[in-house]
Amino acid sequence: MNDLFEFYEESGNDSILQKYPELRINKSPDFYLILRGLIGSLKIKQVFRDETFEQSINYLDQTYELKSVNEVEKKEIEEGFPEAMQILFSELRKKCKSNLEILPQYISDSFALKDISEAVSNIHLKRRNKDFFEALNNEFCNFYYYTHKENHTIAFLHLYRILEYVSYSFPVMYAASTKDFSKSFDSLKGLFSGDKDQGELKVFKFFIQKVMSIEKNYDVLTIDINITSEFEDYNERIYKTLKSICDKSIFDDFKDIQNKRLAIKFSEFSSFIITIRNRFFHLKNSQDNNIRSIDIVDSDFFFNIINRKCAYFLSLVTVLIISKSHLQK
């Protein structure tokens, strides 16, 4: 049982919660708490520090920063999203709508709120991978908490822990729950029967590249790091640092804007997260492409720029896996 965080409703007057009371936060299974946290519809208490805060950031939303770009760039960014995600982004945070109303449209056009309500109350689904989702929810909650405290360096460490934690389990869950297993099996069987020394993170990257990106048409999607501080010198420094430490193959240079935006291929984003972790937290003297503190101005400033995009990537994959493992009929 997760005794490090407690969970409450942001608002008890939500019209959807009145219609589907099973969706209220009341000893809810962790897979559901994860969904609620990721769309920014949760109040959380950090028990050890006795601090309560609202997790109101929708980590599936990349349009939050579009007001700062011109109309041409805005159109390019919006066209990079799958249609269902555009619906989610445009509707989810509207004050006139329930925070929960559009969630099933994102997961799948065939789902209804009734399906989520039934899944939350289903004793068998509550028990499915219970310990795994409890630990995963704990890592997400730590990320939310340190983001709330504006300690973005520590928040990134929890994002990296999430990546490592799901790197082997998510491909297994996906393969086990897919309806057309024959298509996924040929791609996935090499992950589990091949080189045992390839590492779990390589398994995850293969899954993203060869299965998820192709099946969901995410192979053309980029996740863009926008460097938008008011200090041009700092922006240039961070842009050049990221360009120098990462393999050139992860970038889509056609979408890059020098010193302002780096476009990272969706299929390569896990490599980006791993590179940041290795280059900043492993400061090896034998390595000439470390991230020095001076290169990123201030660590919390730097991780504040990249964390939301790292969280977006992990959230997108997490919601896909939960929808397949717990919500598909």
C-alpha cells in the first residue's frame, strides 16, 4: 500500500464524477491514479513532509507553450500530433468541461467513461500488476512533488527512474495485451530471446522504434525542446550543449531553430533522456562531452526546460500501456 502519498479530488462538483461515482478518488487502483495524475486532475499530499498540492499540469499537452510561437510554427506543431491527441489538447483543460470528459477519446475512440468506471471497480483489474503500478505511481508522484517545489533537477531523476522501471515491463505488457498478437510478436520476440546483455533500456528503445512508433504512426512525430528564456546568451549555451552531447541522428534538423528549438525524433527520445542523465550525473574525467554546470547556467533552470517534454514522452507511452492492459475489451 502506498503510504507516502495521499490522494484527493481537485473538485468534488465535477459533473462526470457525479454521473460516474466510481471515478472518484476513493481507494482507487494505482493505474487509475496514474491516469488522473498525468492529465492534471489530482490533489496530492506528501505525507512525510505534510504538504498538500494540486497536480494540475496536463503532461499530455504540448500546446501549453504555443502562444509564444508564430502561426506557421504553431500549425507545424499541431499537425505533428495524432488526431485524437488534438481533440484531447483542445478540450481537456476547458473550464466548461469536466477534466475527465475527454480522457477516453484520447485512449481510444471506442472507449467511454463507462469503460473506465467499470475497470476501476473491477476487482481483477485492480489486482493486475498491482505492485508494479503502485511503484510507478509513486515515482510519478515524486516527480510531481519536486516539480511543485521547483526542484527540477531532482524531478528529472524521478523521470529517469520511471524510464528504467518501465523499460522491460511495458514491452511485455504490450505484447501480452495486444489483440493482434501476430503483428507484434515478430517484432517483440527478438527482444526477449536475443542478446541477454543488450540491457533493458535497449529493449525499451527497440519497442518504441519498431513497435509503438510504427503501429501508432509516431515515427514521424518529434518532441520539441523550446528554449525560451529572456537571455539569448543562456539560450545559445543550452542549445549548443544539447547539440554537442547528443548523437546527431536523434534530431530532425529541418524543424530545428538555432538557439531556440531542438526537434527530437519521438523514436529516439529515450536515448535523449539517457544521454542527459549520463552526461550530467556521471562526470567522467576521461570523457570530453560531459555537461558541466557552467554549460547549462543553472541545473534547475536547465531541467525545467526539458522535464516537461521528458514527462510528455513517458506519459504518452504510459497511457498507451494502461489502455491496452486495463481498458481494452
